[in-house]
Amino acid sequence: MDNEKQIAEILTGIYGNRLICGEVIGRYDSHVSDRDAKMQVRLLHVDMTSEPMLKDKPRLVSDWDYRTANTKEYTHGIHPYPAMMIPQVARRLIQEYGYPGGILFDPYCGTGTTLLEAFLVGRESVGTDLNPLARLIAKVKTTPIDIIQLDLALERFVDFEIDAVTSSNGRVETPDFPNVDYWFDSRVQRELTLIREYIDLIDDTLIADFFRVAFSLTVRKTSWAKNSEFKLVRIPPESMKDHNPDVFSTMVSILTCSRDAVLQLNNTPDQSVPLPSIYGFNSVAGVPENVIEHDSVDLIVTSPPYGDSRTTVAYGQFSRLSSQWLGYEDASRIDNELMGGSKDQGDVSFEYEALDSTIRKIANANPKRSREVAALFGEYGASLMNVWGGGVG
């Protein structure tokens, strides 16, 4: 199995003994609603010739601290997502290490923060993510839309909203995905169904996808799920009686804010660069050469997965309700498909004592969990070997 030392050597070959790691360290206070206010960005300078890799205390470069930065400028804020990369980090890395005419690759692109930053400075980019909701958001975030046509679409939706509210007689065929009644009030289900059916009739694909992203956030805001959590947790019963969301007004408000974000995107100076190419292939299995030609990528900027979704960052749980309403197949299995989600590789050795000893300690307490951790690191290592060592750039 590819081991940690090999991965370190790959990174050293790319970056030398200088800058090798931009790490976002987030701390979240459940009593504070704005996660970005709790983010710290640390740039670690690590001497890769030493072992263990983090033997010396890393040096904090204070001017990479973006706690006060506007992380929602342009279209970055149209939809929340777990563990999003801070845009200013991606921007600076691209500015310092990229060059005009080069191609950027993000192998864990999520909702497209890096891809959008590449687009804003005129760089061609390619990204992949296994979560279809993340890919949808990334596509919309990085795609300018004719503002006149978008405004007309918004006006038509407002007219539809008025008619729907006044004429709905309750005879609406609501979805039957598992536990829908557990997460949504019956009235909310009917109104969300009306909106979804309306979106499905929009002919313009760009505008329809724009509406779908707003609809996804509307689903989240009008459900009984806690909006302060990325994991899927229902609000307590005593809070449900006071939870009476106006579904259509919520949708209109989100559409309006997103429209303003698109206008800002439209006003970026260079619109000649190709739109980012967004795929759903798994870098653990390899990087398809029909998607990214060998040696065609000159810069990789990414925020790697923090761990398996079930016990760390709940990418799949966060996406589940929206994905079910949008009709994505196997929405409840996304966490299992993500890195380390369900695969059991048995007892393995990574030939890196710090990691192997940690896994042994976990095994003493919970053998099943230790195999899951090993699966995560095994897949993570394979992905890094394919992305960096496999020679995409």
C-alpha cells in the first residue's frame, strides 16, 4: 500500500521544502450562527526532510489570517456547505503559484470555491466531487447568467407564487422518500412540491439550475432540521410549534440574494476564460485521461476531506434532504460513497509508525472503527498518489 512517506515525498517534489500545507482550522461555537467568524487560517511551514513530519512546531504566518474577510463575496455565499475553503486562501495560492494560461485542478472541489477563484482571475480549471448537490452548487456559482433573463424568470416566479398561494387546494402529490413526514410539515411539503414542479418546467437550463440551488437552501430552511448543524438533527418537539416558515417568501428571498451575487459575478472583468469543468469521478480510482490529459495541469489547489463523513464532517447528511427533493438517486448513501465511507480494507500497515501506532490504539478500543480509519487513510493515500504522483501535472 502507498504509505505516508511516499505521499510526503510527492508533495516535497512539487513544493520543495517551502510551503506545503495551507490548513484551515475551524472552531465552531454552537451558540454562534456564523461559522466564518470562528475560522482561523494557518499556513504551516514544514521541513519535509525531517521525520516525523511535524517534529518542529510550525510557524504561523499571521498575514494568512482571514477571520475578518468577506467570505461570501461574488457567488461564494449562495449556498452553505460543510468545511468550505476560505476564498481568500484559494485566491492567494492561485495568484502566487499559478500563471496565465495554466490549468488548475481541484480533486475535492466541493461547491467550487477554488474553481470560482480561478475563474475570477482568468484561469481555466477542472474539479471533481462525488456529491451531486455539491457539483450543482459549484456549477451555478461559476456560471454567469444573463441578468435580464434572470430578472424575467424571477418576476414569473413571483407571479406563480401569488397564484399558488391563493389557489392551492391541498391536492398536491407530495414526495414519498423515507422519513419525509419526520422532517417536514405537511403544508411545507405541499408548497415545496409546487416549487419543485415549477422549476422542472423552466426551459433555460442555467436558470433552472440557479433555481434548484435556491430551492435546495429553501428545503433546508423550511425543514425541521437544525440549521446550526451540518449533521442531520431535528429540532426539539417544543420548537416545532413555533416553526412556521413561509416557504414561498423564503424562496423569493434566497433567489433575490443569489441574483445580486450573480450580477456581481457578471461584472468580473475577464469573461473570455472557459467555464470550469466539473466532474463526478473518484480520484481514489484514478484520474481519467479523457478528462485531464497527462501533464496538462500546472497547479492543484484544494481543501482535502477532513475525514469520513459519518464521524467528522457530515457532507452527505448535510446534503440528504435537498438531494431527496431534487431527485438525486441514493441520496441517503452519499456518506457511504465518500472517502472511507463504507469500505473495510482489513488489517493494513502504512509503514509510517505514527499512523500505524495510532490505528493500533484505536483497534484496542474499537476494532471496527480502526478498520474504518485505515480505509480512510488508504483511500486518501491512493487519491494523493493518483492526483500528485500519477502525474496530472
